[in-house]
Amino acid sequence: MYCVCSGQDSVDSSDDLPVPQHICISQITCDSFKIGWDIESAGQDRVTHYFMDLNKKENTGPNKFKHKDVPTKLVAKAVRLPMMVRGHWFLSPRTQYTLSVQTAAKRPDGDYTVSKWSESVEFCTADYSSVHLTQLLQKAEALAGRMLPFTVFYRNHQKEYFEEKGDAACSRMLPCVKDDSGSHGSPISGKLEGIFFSCNTEFNTGKPPQDSPYGPYRFQVIQADLLFNQSTNLYFGDFYCMYTSYHYVILVLAPEGSKGDVFCKGRLPALDRSSNPFLSCTEMEDGSLLFHHAQDVILEVIFTEPVELVTGTVTQISGHQLMSLSTINAKKDPSCKVCNISVGR
């Protein structure tokens, strides 16, 4: 229906062609939108094409990794409006754009006569849909590897966090809004409230590693079933890497009927708590629960409710602080073929 061009060198402006007015953008997804507009009847019969000038809205925040944005020029045949614009190669999720339109008439020599540009409109693309998240899930499943047993969830942080960040009056850790780490289109970033926990263990010891990128102190939940049990729903949240060979899977643990559970339903793919390749909870004949985690990915588990500090212990770990592995506000590598899908990154 349309193509992308780098510029408009072979065009002449004309006041005879109608200028698009009252531009309306609807049905916005992470990599598509529907657009329509009004034009005056005079000169409408000459219009053969539409030109659209699509630009990312200027980002005033500092980002040393951001490349200079290249404006995208779309050329579409003059079809009946409204029309769908689809393009994962030039649209990114959760991104503010400006767009203006002009009508064009193709001349016998192959060049174009164009109208004046319309007024510019702004819109923001959407989060990943459940379809896109399912595609990410399938990629993550292929990398998860075999399952290893574990018995505790833990959270690494600075000492001050456990003394001040948690509600000192009631001695508990409180959920906070997830940062912007991971896939740019993740529907949980900046929206879902929770507490990050880890559960990965070392292959040779079966215990949590002594190194940490988040701080030298560790809160370790006494038993995993305090967070993950038959009354907890499990959701897939994201799959990403940070320009390294390490890959991360974000999972959400939400007690049935909780605020976090309501948020996740319909937004995130639900996982079978006893049969999935990332994090499983299996009930034995005697009623006890067995827990396993994926070996070949690093799990970041978000628990959506407050956690009482009395349910675990805070101790200092003996390993190194591997700050380079911190995922706080980490941006996903858009070039990785393992964890990217065919939509905006």
C-alpha cells in the first residue's frame, strides 16, 4: 500500500492540490495505526498519492545510547480513507510521534506535484499486545534449559534499603513501580507495582550465588511457598538481554485476586504453575511443594504484594558486587536475534 523513501527530491509544490485537514489517528498498536483525514473536493480528482512525514517526538531526556532519529517518509497510493499503516521497521512501541500529511499528483515524467503540508498531529504507540508477548515467550522457552531445584527466594540490596526503604513502622518491604528495564514495549514497565526477587542457584552448590549486582545484603525468604503456592498466579512478563550473552526472563507472581493479579490478567501470558520451563511449583502426594527454576536464563521474579521482613532473614553476603550486571533501567539489545521479535524493540 505504501513505501518508505529517504526524501522528496523530485517534487513541486502546488496550491491547486487540497491540503489534508482534521487528521484522525485511531486503532493504535505498538507497530501500526489507522489514519484518515478530510480534504476539500476541489482538486481531489488529481490526487494519486499521499505523502506522510513521520518523526519521533524530540526526547529532552539525556540518553547517551540514543542515535539521531531519521525522519520516515511514507508514500501511499490514494486509497479510500481511513487506511492502516503498518511498519515494525519504522515504528517503535511506547513512543511519541508527530505526523503530517500532504496530497500528491504523479506526473507523466514520474515526478510529483504536492500540496502544502497539513498541520502536525501527535500520537503515542502502544505496548506489546498479548500476541507479541506470546512470541517473546516462545523465544524464551527455547533458551530456558533444564530445571534445577530451589527452596528460597531472595532479594539483594544495600543495607540502608532494609533499614529505611521498607516501612520501618510495620517492618515490611513495599511494592514499587517497575522501572524501564527490558523490552521497550513491555506492558509492565512503569505500570506494574511489585518487589523484585531472585531464585537462581549455583549449579555446583544448589544455593544462591554469593555475588550480587545490587548490594552486599540479602533478604532471604524462609520458604519459597510463602510467595509461590497454589493460590499464586504466574505470568510471563519479558525476555531480554543487555548486549551480553546473559538473557533475562521476567516473571510475575500475583496472589489470586490481588491488585497485581487483576493488572496481569489479559495483559500477560499466564503460565501453568506446575508445568512451565521457567519456574515451577509442584504439589507432592504428602501436600509438600517442590520448586524448580530454569538453569540457562536469569529469572527476575516480581511479587506484587508487600512482604513482611519477619518471614526471612537479612544477612551480608561474602561475594563481589557485580555492578556491571545490574538491570536497573537497563535497555534491551535491539540487535540480538535470540530475544527480539519482529516489532519495534
